[in-house]
Amino acid sequence: MCKGSEAETLLPLLKGIKMAKLIKEEGNEGRLHIESPLMGESLVSKEFLKQTEAAEYFRMHPDINVLKIGGQSIMDRGGKALFPILDVLIEAKDKHKILLMTGGGTRARHVYNIGVDLGMPTGVLSKLGDKVSWQNAEMLAVLLSKHGGVKIGHGDHLEQLTMFCRQGYLPITYGIPPYGFFEHPAEFGSIPPHRTDCGAFLLAENIGARSLIYLKDEKGLFDKDPKKVKETTHKDLKFFDRISAGELIEMDLDDLIIERPILALLQRAKCLKKLQIIDALHHPNHILEALEGQNVGTTIYK
């Protein structure tokens, strides 16, 4: 509610709101209320929620490319794996706006193992795992500092990503989403289902990013994990260069190269239409090709 001149100031601002209107409180000429279709709704009705779908969603950073660097697949391998990738990223940032996000990797798996042995619930494991992703982001920021690398958090800086990139910076943040104690119960076991792959997806979706690219150590998505298949049977592996999230859900593969909840998230996405998985470990230049829109690796689409 607003009084007197405050209401008069707000009135022109609120004229553009299509789904709400100002009404005067009966018997009080100086007080105004906002009447909205959401008033009295439970926000649970499926039919009602369909009415809240926007014709077009605002994209905060439509030129930003979110690149998620694998923890176990790349970071844990040290300089031999990482430095060639950093050289490509330094070259790429002069032409493309990039946000780097980091995975957890082996150290996160180690703390999960200890937590599981101690009977820790999923939300506690989530809080433990985010520290490792944070450490990897810190290391990347140090390595890239003289090239504009700057570590940012999940708080006040995400709105400023485009500004950072225009100023020549390379923003870096950790991939784990800030669920913490509010992490969803896992369908199987107790490992947090939304880890750094999901964090990168959720952020890319909500800032309206141009693209989402996962930097891994495999060509892309296979029907089985190549690392668990004997070399002699590699020829029997089926590679997917392009596949829909719905098809993958129906196939219900035992293992995936990205976290499983992403498939359902992609189907419900408002801005992201696809994601890309590339082998940056053996082919760092695939990063440039993916940023240019080339079909390298695997594309999973909505």
C-alpha cells in the first residue's frame, strides 16, 4: 500500500503491468492496493500455472557462453591437461564472452565417500562437495589472473557478467549449485543429485546464456562409459553426435557423461535449447569450434 504522493509516483510505473491493476481502498481516497490474478491462488493448480507462461523470457546475458571444466576429467590431471586448455580460453576470450565454471572431481568424491560412511544426509554431502569446486575455481582464477581471470561468487556479481567480459575479464565461478541443506533427496543412495553439471545448466538457463558447453575427456556421449569397457570392445560402443533429452530419458542408460537430472531440466528449459559436450582434454581447439557453433562432440537438444 502507498499513501498520497507515493501512490501518485508509482501509478505511471504500474500502468504497464498487464496482469495487475491498482484499486482504491473503499472509503479511503488516499490508499491504493494492487489487484492481481495471483491473489487467492494456491500456485499449485496445473491449469492456472500454465497461464503464467511468458510468450518470451528475458535473457539477462544472451551473449555469454557458459563453459564448465570437468573436475575429475581435466582439473585433477594437473598442468599437462589444463595448460593447453587455458591457452585456448585466453585466445577465445578476445572474441567470445565466457563464464568458466568448475567441477569438483576426485577430491569431492573422496569427501562424499567419507560422508556416506558416516551416514551423512544428502544436504550435508552437498555442502561438503561445494568446497572442492570452490577450490578449483580459485586455482583457475590464480592461473588466469594476468589474463583477466577473476573469481566471482553466486551472490552479487552474476548480473555483471557482460560488464566483466566487455572490460576484458574472464569470470570464473564454482559449479556446485547453492542448495546445501535444501538439496533434493537422491533417487538412489545419498550422493547429491544436483552437482556441478547441474549447477552450470541452471545458471546458463537462468541468465539466458548463448550456449552451454561441457569440457570433458571423452569425445562425447556413448551408450556405455568407454572407461569401463575393454579396448577390444570399443568398436561396439555407440556414439551419439546429436540426440534429444527425451530420447535419452526413454533409453534409461545405466551411465551418462553428464548428471542425469539435466535431461529433465532441459525439457523444461525456457531459454536453453541445447547443450554441447566436447573432448577438451585431447582436442583443446574443439573449444573454439564449439564457440563458433560447429557440431563437435555431442549435442543434446530440448
